[in-house]
Amino acid sequence: MDFWRFAVAHFPKPFFRSSRNAWYVQIADKQIKLDEDRDAAFKRYHEMMATPLLTKAEAQKLVIVVVDAFLDFVQKHRNPHTYRWYKDRLQLFIRTIPTDLALDQLKPFHVQQWIDGYPNLSSGSKRNYCRSIVRAMNWAEEQGYVSRSPLAHFKKPPGGNKELVITPEQYQALLDRTDDQEFKDLLTVTWETGCRPQESLRVEARHVEIDNSRWVFPKSESKNKRKQRIVYLTPKALEITMLLMEKHPTGPLFRNVNGDAWTTDATNCRFQRIKKQKGVKFSLYAIRHSFAHHAMTKGVDSITVATFLGHQDPTLLARTYSHISQNQTFLHEQLKKATA
């Protein structure tokens, strides 16, 4: 989703690269990605031909070029899930700006207008959209493309509501409304372990230690890449894991009825359909937060809960799950324990 235009005599025609499932054009010595959609690719190509000729130095200051450089960096130095996360969102942003927009012309209103174009998007999703381009511009500053990020003062939308606590009754109703075993397995393991969606959607047989009832992600595949991430499994979660290992000895364990690996977008679509039926927007993260809430209200200490969740700092629990302070029954019970 990127290109620059050099001072060359003519433009070659776009071509399709099957290995990347996208349309490209060769400019000077660089193959420039246009788009995965043919019509969008040729529209972008004609926009390129209509823009004034740029020198290489000028072209390297274009937003679209720097975003591409950022994606190249992420693809080389981060895991594939992270790359796809940025790529999917940044592609959407790039389509909304002029092809010849320079870094010093990029303003916060470009981002604001972009997310305002999605009136039905949740606050949390809008925040993630903004995070993608803000991070790309921070990276541009770090790499020396620009002395200061043009989005340094942009105010991101607030995060989504994390106060939704799914009761055991609601969870059971959610399972009862789920027809396919594939989605039930994903819901069940998340409820049983409190794992992150990025962990359940990426876990493979090679990550499983059956004898220790756990998943183990090496540092290179963990969220912060500082230490290995361990997800501890209940007997039910282990049983599901072992059954899926037999079905899928390689690749992601959790897959839909078509045999395709679950993705964030696919799970969100399922929850959107459930929302239309029940009027409540559930999510894998809501199930994870509910796991933490129920564990703490049952008396599990914060350090242990933080370990289950993969938090390196237990104080994050106090900030993220502060709604427990509104549970008067729980607080009275804890007071009795403290004064007994």
C-alpha cells in the first residue's frame, strides 16, 4: 500500500504478484505495492501518473512511502500477527490521503477524519486504528525520517469499556447459542484460562506441554518478547487442546468449520451476530477480563491472577479491573477476612 514516484521517463504497467496476493508496479529499482484489489490498484496507479514528478529524496518524505518502510520493518522484526495487525489498519488509512502527501503536510485532522468515517466502529477499535498510524509516525521520528512526529499531539479516542463482566449464567447462554463446536472450543478455553485472543488464535501443537498442562510461547512469540509466556490449562482446556492437536498437528489449533484459522475479524463478526440477538457485545477480551474478575472475587491473590493473565506488573490488575471496587459484597467479605 505504498509507492514513490521517481523522475523516470514512463511508468510500467502494474503486475500481479501471486506470492503476495497483490498488485505491484516497478518504479526505478523498487517494486511498489499498489493494492490487493485490482480496481483499487489501478486507481492508485493512475493517481501516481497524475502527480508531479518527484526526486528520490522528495519521494522518501511521502507519508505513503514512510508507512511502507514501517511495515517492512515490522514484517522483518515482529511476529506475523503484529505485521498483519498494522498492515490491515494502515492500508485503510493510506487510501484516505492524497498520494503525494508529505510528512510535513500530515496533520491530526487527517486521522480524525479517517476514524470519523466509521461511525459504527467501537471506541476501542477507533483507538486501535489511531494507534497504528501514530506508531508508524513515532517510528519515523525514531528512524530519522522526520525530526518530530507530525501526530505527536494527536489525542487518541478512549479505550473500549472493560467493565463488562460476563456471569457464569451469561457464559452458559453464550455457549448454548453457539451451534458449532469449533467456536465453543475457543470460548471455553478462553473462559477456562483467561488467555489473550492473540494467544488462543496463534497457539499450535508445538507450543503445548501435555505433561505440564500448559501452553508455552517462547520469548520471540510472546507479547513483550521479554520472557516466555505460559498459559496454564484446566483439565477441560487441556482436553480440548489435545483433541485439536490430533486434528491439527501443524498450524493453528483453533479453526472454524471450514478449517481456516480463527482471526480477530472473524471472531468479532461472530460476536456482532450474537449482539443482534442478545443486545450485548461480548468479545474474547471480555471473557478474559471476566476470568480475572471471577478469580479475584473468589479470593485468588493478585500476583497469581497476574501470572495467569501474563501480566508482568500485578499493579496492572488494579488499574484494569478497578470496577471490583464497586462490588460491595466482595469488599465486605474481604474486610471480614482482614479483621478476623
